[in-house]
Amino acid sequence: MLYVANWKMNPPSLNDAKRLLKNIRTGINTGVKDKKTQIIICPPAIFLTKLGRPSSLIKFGIQNIGSKERGAFTGEISVLMAADANVEYCLVNHSERKLYFNETTRDANQKIKLCLEKRITPIFCIGESQKQFKKGKTKPALENQLKQGLKDIGIMNIKKVILAYEPLWAISSQKGAKAENPDQILGINILIRKILFGLYDQKIARETKILYGGSVAPKNAALYVKNKSIDGFLIGSASLNSFSFLNIIKNCQKN
Ligand code: PEP
């Protein structure tokens, strides 16, 4: 199981970030070590090179990269810089990037290609809006995102992409967010695998790693893993507290 911690724009200082990571490391060494567990920490980019080296259990990811490799793009971080910082994973097209920074699925496609060229594993976030969900448009919404986001990426590379299914209204930063029903997630996981089958083949449909994200917490995480179709979680607010984050992992390991 993959547990991806998205720290977003937190914590406010490097010392706090170091403390949080130290508490997670200590907790893991004293309780949650297990061969099937892989943790990926996505801190704010400015802290990335200052949090020590990755280990076999804890790797680092970046929350975003620019859609161009180099050039005059004030404020952007290039994939070249991410690779130079030994980043192994990159979140792509997170819902907050779409919502607040107008990021499109075309941007996602460019970023995924850049990551793959530099051997960084993209974690491509997909998900329908509440409006699309209510109108029964989840399938076309996900299908469009997958088609556009993965456009012109060869089958050998598609295998390297991790998907994170995050229904937009379930992310805790959204107004009125609430955790999605675990049974519905099973249905949508199957739906995503069917779409992948239509676009590619059975092997891709079966083997692509699909994470779930949206207000995942110690009290609900185990309910999601019961259905066995989830390969891990993308965790926002609960990853900012080492106890919550470790308890999510512990609760899932019991199942
Ligand atoms: C996220 O940031 O991807 C996320 C799922 O956040 P939260 O767990 O806070 O809903």
C-alpha cells in the first residue's frame, strides 16, 4: 500500500517540517514497518532538499512542477530541479491546482510527459465535480481526463503512471467536503479500470495503481481498504499530524 502525504502549504517553518517528518519516521520504525508499505512525503518544494535523504520506506514527492522544462516562468519549479533534488514522485493536476490556478488536463499531459522523461513517477489526480457526480456524468468526466491527460504517452510509460482518484467535493479544502462512501469508491475503481481497458489493455487495467483521496482519516481508512481494489491513499490534512497519519497506516495494516 502506498501512503502519499500531501502537506500542501504546510507547515509554516522548516523546523516544523523536520519535526513532523521525524515523528513519522520514529513512529514507523517503532510500529508500522512492513514490506508492503511505502510512504511518499510531498512537502512544500522549498523544504525538499532540507529534509534529509529518502529511505527504502519513505520517499519524497513534489506537489507540482511547471509545464515547461525551462524558460522565463516566474515562480515555477522545473522538472529538472525536481530531478536534481532527488524527487521520485510528482503530484499532477491536483484538484486545488485546477480550482485555484486554472490548471487544465492539457497541462497535466505536459507535466506527466516531463516527469516520465526524467524518471519521476507522476501521480495523476483525477476526479469528477459534485455537479458532474449528481448528473451521473462521472464516467465521461473521468474518461476525458484520462484521455487528455495520458494523450500520446506510449504504453510502456502508461505503466509507470499512478492514478489518484479524488472526487472534488471530498477533498477537505473544499467547502462542505465529506468523505466519500467506501462502497462507491469500489464502484468507481472498477469504472476507472474499465476505462483503462477501453483505452489500453487488460494488463494496464488490472495493474495500474489507483489511490484514493478525499478526507481520509484514521476512522475511515480501513473501510476503504476492505474492498481490496485500492492501492493506497493520497492524504492531505490527516498527514499533518503524525499520530493521524501513522494511525491511518496502522488501521489499514490490521485489515
Ligand atoms: C489531498 O490533498 O489530496 C487530499 C485528499 O486532502 P484531504 O485528505 O485533506 O481531503
